[in-house]
Amino acid sequence: MRIAIVGCGFVADYYLATLKLHPQLQLTGVMDRDPERSRRFSQFYGVPIYASLEELLADPEVEIVVNLTNPGSHFSVSQASLNAGKHVYSEKPLAMSLPEARALYDLAEAKGLYLASAPCSLLGETAQTIWKALREEKLGTVRLVYAEMDDGMVHQMPYEKWLSASGTPWPYKDEFEVGCTLEHAGYYLTWFPAFFGPAQSVTAFSSCLIPDKQTPVPLENNAPDFSVACVQFQSGVVARLTCSIVAPHDHSLRIIGDRGVLQMKDAWFYRSPVSIKRKINIRRSRITSPIPERCPLVGPGPKKYAYKGSQQMDFCRGIAELAGAVQENRPCRLGADYSLHVNEMVLAIQNALTESSAYRLTTTFAPVEPMPWAL
């Protein structure tokens, strides 16, 4: 299918680096509101440029718009794309408020179009391996999940020197103003509903622990740089998720069941090893075995993706999933109802900065199917 990219910022390079893994996706061109940025991106990758969003949306060749703009523009660009009759794959979050996210969902439904949102790591080898182990009840009944998404004190890192492959600086102002919860909580919250079913409630606390990030230009608002949430799923599973850009780097996951503890080190690595520590009985005591049981990874993905970065993810796998759903006339695994549900959970945690209380979910979704190669 033919796709066009809106937004040539820092993350766009990761998409271009993995686009070649999906020959069924044909890039018709790119567009950015900053002409210099789109020119530099176009020259680096040798791809056509659209002069404006209107020109891109008027191109009948474009079937899917890939929205890689800054989060504050996600709603307006996706809305315009859907109104132009294009399917949309958006970077996270789907929208910055629940009413906007609902409006996109309703618009896609009304027009019979597909709408999906990143992150697509649910489609990765590690997530699918974990899901397979859970379906096979290797842990018995799952009771509790501990997930960490801590990145260290980013404001003390040399972020002004971080450049994408095509030369775009890391957008520190947007990153700090949006906050680590809206940016990163989705990496686990897109896994858990597939694993455990719809969420029922979110009880969260968030705070801006370091208001002065010592940025070269002042920040216009203080977003949470720390959040912790307990998500109660309708199935009875409880997940605790912590996000911060204060605590030392830790992206680990532990899923605790009656028959053992599944563990994994980093959701940003599609082939992060998965293992299970079994609970064993010694006399009258029950302890966890020190020797983990490895779970062989399922899936066809490469061991390493051809780009530099703090992650190893196939960013275009979500677009390929959306394109496959359109062509096969089937539900998308990251479809509008699922993306809306994840967006609502993330916003409940983000909004705990001012509204720290239990929040009951108002959205749900149809069951999600595992990847065919993970059955």
C-alpha cells in the first residue's frame, strides 16, 4: 500500500530505517511544517516532498497517512487525514485528551476508515512470546504485574547533542512538556489489554519532581516526570506501572503467577529474552528457583535493526499491520477501539498530576488476535 509521512522529526528516521523490511509499503513522499527539515530529510533518504499537508491529502495515490508530528498536532493532522478519506497510523499518543481521541474514533467509524496508533511493540517477538506463554498457562493463574519504564535523569544527559540519522535534534522541549508518561507508558499499556483483557480502573499518582529541567529555552508547562499507576483489569489481574525520567534506567517486566514469575528486561527490544523462575517446594517452604527457564522467542524478526539508538524496534511493523488489515478486510490488531482504550489509560495516569484518584475506564475493545507466527 502507498503511504505518506507527515512529520520529519527525530522519530521519523527510525521509521525510514525499518521501512525497507516491509516491501509491501510504498512511500509516496514526506511533508513537514518546517520546509528546511523536510528538505534535509528528503535529501538524506532520497524521497519526494509534499509542499503542504493539503497537497499530500489531495494526492489520490496516498492510502495511509503516517502521522509523526509532535503530540500536540496528532489530533488535527489525523482529523484532516480522515476527513480526506485516508487511513491513519499515528505516533503515540493518539490524542492529548480523551474527547479528541473519541472524536477521531467516531470519525474513522463514520467514514469506514482504519485508525491505529503506536507503539506497535505488541507485535514484536518478545511481547508475542510472553503472550503465548500466558495463553499456554505456563504461570498458572496470573495475579500481579510489575512494569518499569524509567529512563534516568534525562535533563542531566547531553540531549542537546542527540541527532537523528538525518540530522534532526532531539525535540527536548516537546519531550519535557509532554512528559514521560504520555510518551512511554504506552509501551507496556499496549501489551496488557491484549494479555489480560480490558482495563476496569486506574489508580494513579504523578508528580513533576524536577520543575527546572535546565533547558536552553524555558518550558511552557511542567508535565509529570514521575508517575505510578495500578491498573485493575476486568479479568482480575492487577498491573503496577512506573514511569519516570528521574529514577535509574529500568525497563523491566515481571508477571507473577501461581506457578512462577515471568521476567523480561526491556520492552524497547523486540527480541529481549524471556524467562520464567519456577516456584519450588523445599520441605515446608516454597521458594523461587534460582535457575530461570528460558522461553524460546517466537517470530521471524532480525536479531538487530540497522540503526543506532537506545532501542531495537521495528517501527514500521504497525503500519504494515494496518495495511494488511485494510487489504485483507479484517480488524487491525492496533485498531481504533484498542488505541482509544490504551489512550484513555495513559491519560488517566497523566492527569493524576492534578486529579489523583481512582479512574474508571469508559472504553473497551474487541479481543485482539496474536500474530499468526505466534500461535
